Amino acid sequence: MSTIKELLTTEAIELLKELIISPSLSKQETETALKIEAWFKKYNIPFKRQQNNVYAFNKHFDANKPTLLLNSHHDTVKPNAAYTKDPFNAHIENDKLYGLGSNDAGGCLVSLIATFTYFYPSEDLNHNIVLVASAEEETSGPNGLNSVLPNLPPIAVAIVGEPTLMQLAIAEKGLVVFDAEVSGTPSHAAHPNTDNSIYNTIAALKWFQEYRFEKVSEVLGEVKLTVTQIKGGSQHNVVPAKVDLVIDVRVNDCYSNREIATLLQKEAPCALTPRSLRLNSSSIAKEHSLVQSGIALGRATYGSPTLSDQAALSCPSLKLGPGDSTRSHSADEYIYVYEIEEGIDLYIKILEGFIL
């Protein structure tokens, strides 16, 4: 590892500690945005800020060259009740750096910031690099990456930093959440009623349980439909007029979210209303130079079931980062220090090995 890599790696780990001790719940990322700004000031890198999104361009940006986006987020979920450690106390035990957001996605973010800084002064790149440290990823909020994209040049390809154990997630599932309504005839519980909305829900639940989408993705498998919430009735002696369900649909790359909505609204045995259709699935061809560069370094490809800021992008995008997705949103969240070291090294090598 070169001296500059060693320096950037050390500084990146310190930056992650600074981010952890600065609470940054989604839509409340002001303090962490300031920490990221301080990094750019230290390295004399001009930057811009929109809301709590911080972004920067490589020194020799050329509008005639294609642009690579490096993106990860600095907001977090709320710490869950099972924490036994202070979620905002960044500390290392047995090579584990503990703290809320350390794994999702602080380790990825600081590794990408270090990588961007490494390439920032390069004069011989065949592409531009723009880095966006985004806000509101955990809530898919309106002031996240999607709000910054209009300020950027067209993006040819993107790396979205999420914990993948530095394996290559070449596709991720999209998401559509539906509000469903199973109707019936309201009545007094003492009287006969052959149109009880709660009983009608039994058939509806069975239909959702057994429904299968025809198209199966080679990378992402089947579309996964899950009933996640149910609510009905308010009094013991009243049959309600309706029962409300919430349906979570994880969409593979064979369908657009609009296609999913059209199919279900046509076929489902109850009324369905999608909350949003904008969180589509994402993918990048296995043959893409960026993916091939990772494969040449021994990285494996797979499909990711979890959602990220890739959903805001319309270009080919690769999900890649240090850390393990299974630790995300868990109690006593952590990332191994060596994972950050490896992440920075591999990010740099992958970018050195691809042509855009």
C-alpha cells in the first residue's frame, strides 16, 4: 500500500469515528454534513452542498468525458432498543469499530471519500469522477440523492456504497408498497352477515400468499410479495366495513414498478393503491468494464434483495462496499477496521482497472 493510500485510510477511519459521534438520523444530517465538508477543506477540494448532501468533482473535470458517480449516504436509522453499547460512542474493540451507522453505510462512505480524494488530482483519467455524500437514504426522502442529480452532468455509471463484503451486487430489487382494502358489509355482531370484511380477508390473504409473478430474474430470482400489516375493527360488537392491509413487493429486474402495479390492480381480489412507483430495480451488465475489473480482482457477482440509493439512478449502477449487510440496522452495529482498509484498496484497484 502506497503512502498516500495509508494516509487516506487512516484519515478515513478517523472520519468515520467523527461521523458516528455526530447523530445523523435521516433528515437530521446537518452535523455529519459539516464533518464531510471539513474533509474536503482539509484536502483543498472544492465542494458544493445542497440541503445535507455534499458533493464534489475531480480537479480536471472535462465536460467532454463520461462521468462516474461515487455515492453513499451519511444518514442512519434510529438505534433500536436492543443496543447494549452507546450507539454514538465510536470505539474499537477487537478490530471492530462500533457505532450507529458504522456498517450502514459509514464504512462505505469514508472509503469512497478516500478513493475520490486519491483520484482527485489525476490528470490522465478517461472519465470524470463526482462524489455525492447523500442524505435521507434510509427514508427515501425528497432531499436525498434524487434532489442532487439535476445539478450533476449525465452519469454514465455509478458505484453506490453499501455493505456487500466488497462483492459485486450487479442488481438490486426495487420496492412498491401497496395499501390494500378488503371491503364488506358493516353490521351489528349479533345479526347474520354473509359479507363480513374480516372473513373476506381470509381469501384475500390466501390469494396474496399463493400469487406468483411469471418472470424470474437470473440474478434476483422471483418478485417477492409479502403482506406485512393488517388492521380492522374498532369495537367488539361491530363488524367493520373494511380491513386494511399493507403489501410489500420487492421487484426484480424483469418488471418495472408500474408493470407490477398494473398486474396486481387487475388481478388482486381487493382494491390496491401503490404509495410510490419511483423505487425501481437497478442493474449493471456483468460484461461492463467496471464489473469485469472487480471480477479480475477475485470479486464475485450476486443480486441484492435490499434497497439503496440506486433506485434514484437511471444509469447502470454497481452496489459495492465494505461491511456486511446482515449487520445493518442491528444492535451494537460495527464494521471491522480491516474491512475499511480492504475497501479503499479494492475501490482504487477497481477504478484503476476499468475504462469508461
